[in-house]
Amino acid sequence: MVLFDIAFIWACIIGFGIIMYVLMDGFDLGVGILFPFARSETDRDTMMNSVAPVWDGNETWLVLGGAGLLAAFPMVYSIFLPALYIGVFLLLAGLIFRGVAFEFRFKARTSRYLWNWSFAGGSTIAAFAQGAVVGAYIQGFETANGVYVGGALDWFTPFTVLTGLGMLAGYALLGSTWLIMKTEGALQQWAYRITQPLLLAVLVVFGIISVWTPFVDDMVRERWFTNLSVIWVLPALTLLCAFQIWRSVRNRFEGMPFVATMGLFITTYLGLIASKWPYVVPPNYTLWEAASAYDSQLFLLLGLLFVIPIVLVYTAWTYWVFRGKVRAGEGYH
């Protein structure tokens, strides 16, 4: 006897893991994207030191979401991986390059410029690949009898290129608002100056994606435009967050731009879920059709319920320990 909808609970947990990864790893990817544009090597040192204590812990959420997805929804893996092999490979390759750069850049002297480019290039590639994968999910996958039957490059289209660029701009915005909160002096003023142009770029790209998406997916068009409903609150909240970013930067607030940027990402993410729910492999398979056996999900869920509080506690503790400003010449390394 099924006592509760365990597939729905798993979908909520994985969705929570994904948004935690986007928010917490997004700002340090954003710092990497901005890395080549920093004014000096000293500023680059400070930028990297601002994320050095937390970047590897942030990626715990990527592992948690990926492992949970495999355990709870094996059909998603069996379709997504053949469809997104190249995109996922680029994502992981980018994360590896930037991870190695974290460890080697501070110890390098004559080759430091190579690690600068490794950090910036890895961050840029990983961010673009994430956006392209999201675009491929919005487009949907060509399947037959639970098997992916499309081509290896079906994920790479003008639409997914645009979503990749949108993710780049969004992460750069997260990175600039993080630097506003964590740095001071000339570096902080530079972050203030670039935040409003980045916000404008994000709004333009997200606006184009919002107009384009209904033409890519009929279900999205029907859900958003056939009957005007409460989901239109989400775009309104997104614009409210954007206004708050603009206002708080003009008033030289330090923490609010970052908080409002996280709000912008959360409302956009909820809009994506509202557009696709309950399809985890659009346009054919719902989360219940893609789920593993009930007993398997229940067994794994009991273990995960112990793991998630531990991850949340040590993540919160890490951010508490390394709170405050990062100054030139200081840092984790």
C-alpha cells in the first residue's frame, strides 16, 4: 500500500538540490567569468580568495542532485545522458579545470597567467554548458519506448545557445553582487559599476528566452497563455527582484544586491518548473512514469533524510566561519 507520493517527495528534494547548487556555485562561477576583466592581479587574488573557502562545498549539491536523480528517476538518466553527453562532458571538464586552478594558481609564479585562464575558461564553459542543458530540457527530447532516439547534437541549437548565454550573464551578475558583499575599496566599486550593465544583459536575454519558449514548446504556450493564472505572479516577482537589484546598487547597499539576485534566480527557476510540471523528460514522461520502484525510493529516502541536515549544517557553519570582508593580502590560502 502506497502511503504517500514518494516520487513527488524525491522530485522536491532533487529540485531543492538543483537550486541550491545554482545559487551557491553560481556566484563562484560568476567570479570566474569576471576574472579576465579584473583590473589587476591583486584584485584577482582577492576575488579568488572570496570564494576559496566555500567553492568545493558548494558543489556537494551537484553531487547530491545527480546521485538522487539516478536513484529516484533512472529513466531520466537513461535518456538525458545519451542526449546530453557532449554538454555534460563540457560542464564537468569546465569544473575540473577551475578546480585545479584553485589549487595551483596561488603556488604558481611564471605560469600564473595559465591558471588565470584555466579558472576563467573553466568557469565560462561550465556556466554555458549548464545553460545549454537547461535549454535542451525546455526543447524536449525525441524518445521512443523510453529510449532516446535523437542525435548527439540535438541539444545544440540557436535556442540552447541563447539559454547558455543567459546563464553566463546570470552567473556573472551573481558574481558581481557577491563581490559587492565580500570586498571593499576599488574592487567593490568596480563590482558596483558592472552590476547594472550585467542586470540589463540578463533581463534582455531572459526576455528573449521568455518570448521564444512558447514557440519551442506548445505545452508551455498553452499553460501560460490559455488561462491566465497565478503563475504570472512569478514574472512579476522576477521584475521586482530586478528592480531591487538596480535600486540597491544605486544606493550602494552591500548585501541586498546579492540577496535580490538570488531571488531573481529562484523566481525564474520556479517559472521553469511551473512551465514543465510534471514532466521530467519532456514532452512525454512525467515524474511518476520515470520513477524507480516505490521500495527503492523509500529505502534511499531514509538515508538521504539523514544526509541533507548534515550538509545544511556544515554549509551554514562554513559560511558563518568565513563571513565578513575579504581584503587584499588575506585569504584562505
